Amino acid sequence: MKNKKIVYVTGCLGFIGSYVTRACLEKGWYVRGIDKLTYASNENLLKEFNKYDNFIFDQKDINDLNWLYDCDYIINTAAETHVDNSIIQSDDFLHSNVNGVHNLLELIRRRNQFKMPILLHFSTDEVYGDIVNGAHKETDVLKPSNPYSATKAAADQMILGWGRTYKVPYVIVRPTNNYGIGQYVEKLIPKACKFLKVGRRVPLHNNGTPVRMWLHAKDTAQAIIKIIESKTKNEIYNISGDFEQSNLDTVKKIFKSYSLPFGDDYGNHIDLSYDRLGQDVRYAIDDSKLRNLGWQPFCKFDDELDSIVQYYKEHFIW
């Protein structure tokens, strides 16, 4: 008999959460989706997910959950994620990324007389801070550089502490920059398309020099499936995909995909006047530990970008 998992997906209507939800539903697993419908949630996804008999939705903040139904995993993608927002106002980041995780840990802990579900928590490569050469491994010291990554690092440390003291089972994943269709416009690719659509210069902080790794959200979701099917627990996994480039090079590729008429003359179409406080010059992570489970990415950034840019040309979001 095929073993069907029962999972919670918090933040199920967010970008990465929606890809994870879709992958779980396609496996035939039972999914209870949790989302408080913030500005970055896509409520239209419910039309798709509600077609599955194995999906239930609860509109709720993870801080307000007071009961867990029997389940195998709580996949926590719920978070405030935009660095610039955290620099301006960090309260929401503490609420979701720290207090929310604390509530999930306590809900799991209180089920210790039963089978405790595994908390599969989405962290970020940003908890390591930047690295000029080489790549961070899961055992490296956490040195977050901004309020967003500091709250994510705090959650990671809480999970380790609850795992040690209360035996709360966990898996922490630290993916790099995700991309794909459905991302909110505060992120680089859809943001660039938005500014191009309205005829404005695309803002790039720190002269576009910061380097980022890129990973399609489909590949991230499949990494989660692989980890769950491997039955591993009390582990940390980086998810990188090993493709990196500067933000300036990323925007130049977006310009090309957008089919703009100015050829290689990019200077008048980029705004380089902004420097981000605490800017990380380069994120890079080693995901060989995950690949040893048999996972590998299939999407290639340069092959996927045209269709993603075309989507945002046709679906203007402001």
C-alpha cells in the first residue's frame, strides 16, 4: 500500500509555499494549507488547490494556531522575507519569523504523548552572511547581516534548542534565491518587469555588484519531496543549484528577454543610486549533502527566464 503523508503547509499561498503545496498534492498527500493572506499571498491559487479532494485550507496566522490535527510534517514556509522591508520596520519579521516558529514548536512539543510531527522549516542561505570565496556548509557559523536574516537565524537556533531539550523532530532547509512564475513584485525579476512595464529605470542597489545563487521554486519543492521520502530528520540541508551571477547580469538578461529596443545600452534604464544597509556582497552555499540523498535541480535559469519575463509582461502586478 502506498504511504500517503499528511502534511501542513504554512504560507501555502506564498511563492515557495505554493510550489511546495502543489508538489505535495501531486504526490497524493493530504495537505492542510495555512495562510493569513498577507500582501504577498496569492488568493487566486485557492481555485487550483481546492480542485484537489486532498486539500483543506485555513486562513490563519501561524501565531494563532492552537491545535494540530494528526499529521506527519509541518512544512513551514510562512515568513516575512523582503530584506528592504525588514530594514525599514522589523516588527512583522519578529512576529512571523520568530514568534510564529516558537508557536509551532510549542504545538509540536505538547503532542509528546502522541507521535510528534516533524517540523520541516524553511530558513535561508542568508543566515550565514556573505562569503567572498567558496561556499557555506551546513555546519558553518551563522552570521546574519540584516534584520530579516537575523530573525531567520533566531528561528533556526530555537529549533535546535527545542530539538535538544524536548526531542522535537525537525529538518531545516536553507535555500538560495528562488525564482519562477508567481513571485511577488518586491523580488528582483518581477520587480524589474514591473518597472519596465511602466517605463521606469530598474533600481539596483550597490551598483548591481552583489552576487546571488538562483534556484527555481520547482526544484526547491522537489528537494522537499526528496527529503521527506528519505525519512531523514534532525538534519540541516542547503539547497543551492550552483548557478550564480551578479544582480546586474541578472537584470541585463531580463532586459534581453523583455525584447527592449536599446540593445546593449543599459545605462539609462538602471537606477544605481541606492545602497542597501548591511549589504551582503555574495551568498553561496554547498548543497552536496542534499545531493547525496539523490536530489538534483533540473531547471536552468537561462532556459526558464524568457517564459517568466513573458508571464510578467502579460500579468502586470502593482
